[in-house]
Amino acid sequence: MNIPKNGRIVVIDDNYEEAIPLLKVLAKSKIPSMYFSGLAEELPANTLENIRLVFLDLKLVSVIDEKTVISAIISVLEKIISKQNGPYILILWSMHDIDYRKGLEDSFQNQLSDIKPIMILTLKKTDYIERDDGEKINFVKNALKLIENKLIQELKKAGIFHLFIIWENLVQKSAGKIVNDFSSFYPLDENWNNNMCGVFQKLARAYAGKQLKDEETDKLIKDALLTFNGTFLDTLENEIRNREKIEGLKINDSNNVNDDIIAQINSRIHLISQPPKNSVPGNIYYEWKDQDQVKIDDLFVGDINSYPQKDSFLMKLKYILLEVSPSCDYAQDKWKLHRVLHGLMWPENGFDKTKKAAYIYTSPIFKVDNKIYKFVFDLRYLTTLLFDELTDKDPVLRIRHDLLVDIQSKIAGHINRPGVMCLEQN
């Protein structure tokens, strides 16, 4: 069953006894979940993010008036599901699907539009729970197995959403392996905590080198944790490649993936939109010194003055600086100057006007400030700045490691290109 295994499942039912069979099925499958009765005093203090599955009893109040029932559901969901939650599936775990589902679906188009599920599925309580004359709740024969089978059947309808669940589950599994591996260097005795402090101290120094000061506890902790990243990515890749074959899923081609979506995806992969304030490799700054700016004529095909869209193009164009200092120099506090590359954020309406030359680096398309750009750098404009020249400048973006290394390699190739001396024929 492709169900979140990271505790991102919520069960909402005002009758705990009726929720028990569902909670038992999840527990049997080693899947943690959160239970809420719907009572105001038992709801979380803050809304939850990254919930992927919600089981909802449609009738959380004793009255039968549809308006009151739906109002109660709206109030509970708004206090549980964050507007930043992301995609989730809603499963109606109820005896009242026919009576109230339409009203709930209407609310997702109106008051609850910010937390609308990607789909609504159904598990009817009456198929698994029965009451005797004394209103005592009993499970039907093999109720747990029946619920499990129905759940598997219903979740097959989730389609490509399964891939997100699979990835999140593998992330959790990989993170667990990292914790287990690094925590096992010493036996779990009374000295374990002190010994592991030494390990984290060494990890932090391996990452930050001479930049790390003993009194900077917060920085030490963060640098130590950052050392897990490389190992984690390798572990996650191994988990993905070794995972058993994913049955029943097919990825179809779609014409809906336009340039706007591609630019957004590239931005998620290669850009950090809220970079750290301190100067680090990969930071992008808006240019402020006119005399150091790259020349548009060096990068533009043809005469820009005769370009019909010149005014619109220049209005969107932005001059930028990219910090390209080696990461090792930054980590070991060996850099003496900022090494920066001058370039342009090149707007969409001029993509076909970018020159192709060995000294020009052109990035994939990105979406920045709701506009589509390419980053175009002139490798001949590699220069340095004193540290105090960037002190009061805040980066607007940061390029992630892989793209930064690609740019640095192009700079190195441009600098090291061979030249051959020869005499030409008459």
C-alpha cells in the first residue's frame, strides 16, 4: 500500500469506537496517524502541513441539519489543514456519504478552496461496523481485512500522486539510515552523548574548516548537520534505484507542460529564492556599478537599436553579479576577494537574440518575479570585489551547487583554452 509512513495521516471522527478499526488497520501496516475527535479543545494549536491523507467522518455533530453539519466540518478542517499543506486525498469514513457529500464538495469550491483535496474517496462505515439493539458497536467478521482491501482498492485511483508518497517514504527511510549509521560509532552507554558531541564537533570542522569558532554554537550545529547532505543524497538515490518495481502506474505525455511550467520547475531545481544574507558561493546580486556591467552589444544578435521590441526588452533586462568563488575557499576561510561574474537576466522576448560564443554562458529558463528569464554571463567579465563592497548588499537569489559548478567549469575551460602559434600563408 502506497500510504504515507511519516505520520502525515489524519483521522477525524467524533466517535472514537468507530475510528478504532481504521486506526488498527493503519497500525497493523506500521503506518502512524493522528486522531482528532473534532472537539475544539482537542484540535492542534497550529494548522498542520504536509498532510497527505485525511479520513473524515462526515457527521461530527449530533444534529442532522446539512448546513450545521457542513459548517462543523469546515471549522474542523480549517483548524487542522494548513493553506500551505500541499496535495492530499480526502477519504470519507462515514455512514452519511449520500446525505452530506455534495455539500462538502461545494464548500471546497468556496470557503475551503485553499485546502481542496486532489480527490475524494469513500469508505462506508456500515460495511465494517454494526450496532446491536443496545447500540453497542461491533465489527463485522474480518472487518480489518475488509478495510485494508477496500483501502488498497480505493487508493489505486490516486494515480501519479503515488509517486510523491513513494518519494516521501523513501526520504524518511533514508534519513533513518543516516541517523542509525552515524549514531552507531559508539555503544549506547553513559558515555554515548559525550562521545557523539566529539563526532559532531569533527563533522562541523570538516565542513567549515577555519571559519568555525568554538564559541559559535549555533553555527557549529548547522555545519555539522550540513555534512549529512551528501551521504543522504547517495543513500536516497540507492533506495530509489533498488526499490521494487512500481506496478500499476503509467506516466503519460502531456501537452500542458508549457514554458511557464518548465521555468518554474527549473527554478525549484536550481535556484534558492530566499538566499542567506551572508556572502556565499552562488549568490546573485543586482548590479550597481555601471562601469563594470557587461555590454549588451557583445551578447545581442544584430543591432539592438533596430529591434522592434527593444523598449520592452530593456525594461525587463536586469544586470547581475554571480559569486563564483570556490566553495572550498569559502569553507576553509581561504578567500581573499569576492570572485564575481557579470551577466544579465535575459527576458523571454529576446531569447532568440542571444549570441552563441565560447565566452557566453546561457542558462536554462527560470521564472523570477513572475517573469521568464535566462541567465546570460559573459565569461570575459570575471573580476574581483573587496569584501566590504558586498557587505551592505543583499543577494536576490542563489544558484544551487550543480548549476554553480557547471558555470565554474565553463569559466575554467574558457581560461584554459589552448592557443596555437602559427604563421599564415601569403
